[in-house]
Amino acid sequence: MSKGMEVRNMSFKVGQTMTVTGVCKPEAGTFAVNIGLDAENLAIHLNPRFNWEGKRNAIVCNCYRDGTWSDEQNHECFPFQQGKEFKIVIQFTQTGFMMKLCDSSTINFPNHLGANKYTFFSFTEDAHIISIEVK
């Protein structure tokens, strides 16, 4: 993953909601929203792909544990547009993450790492993040 923006030591706990607002670059190929314990342990890697690694207009979700990727979950809903603003609302529940996308479609992803609190967040590739809010 190429470097982007990292946020550390901000807590995201079970029962909270994170809202990420950003703008996709005009020639975006992909971007990622990562939530985890550290860069080697990501509970959720949300990866919208405009045209990246054989995937076109698809969303890939997976977990990264001790430097190893889990099996990908592929989602065909794709509300993102190059050069346009987006908003992703992520609810952290006891069992996982419910992500509401900018077209109101939802993606559910299990909390494979099992932690009740995450303090590492990164945003990589072809998106500019405007705001991150945790409530």
C-alpha cells in the first residue's frame, strides 16, 4: 500500500460510528479506508476500485492480520465517482462493521481481529480525505 494519511491514538470503539468524507481524485484507480490496531493488523480494509488489479467498479473488503491478507469479499455496489465527493458511515458493532455508502447501500464485514477498540486508521491511494468524525 502506498502511504497516504495515517491517524493514530484516536479511539474507535464498539457502539461508535465513524463518518469519513473525501473526494476521489479525477483519475482515481483505487483508494482504501483502513481501521485496525496498527499497519500490520487491519480489522477492515475497505478498498473501492475504479480500475485496479483486475477489478473494475468494485469494492473489495478484507482483513490484514500479522502482515497476511484474508480472503477478499467482493461487492458489486459502486457509488463512487472519479473527481466527486463521497461519504462512508461505519458503525462498529459487537460482531463487526456495517458500512453505509454514499448511495445508501450497505456492506457488512465481520470483526475478524476481535478487538473492542481500534486506534489506527489509514487512508491511501487516490482519494483526498476532508473529514473524519467519530461519535
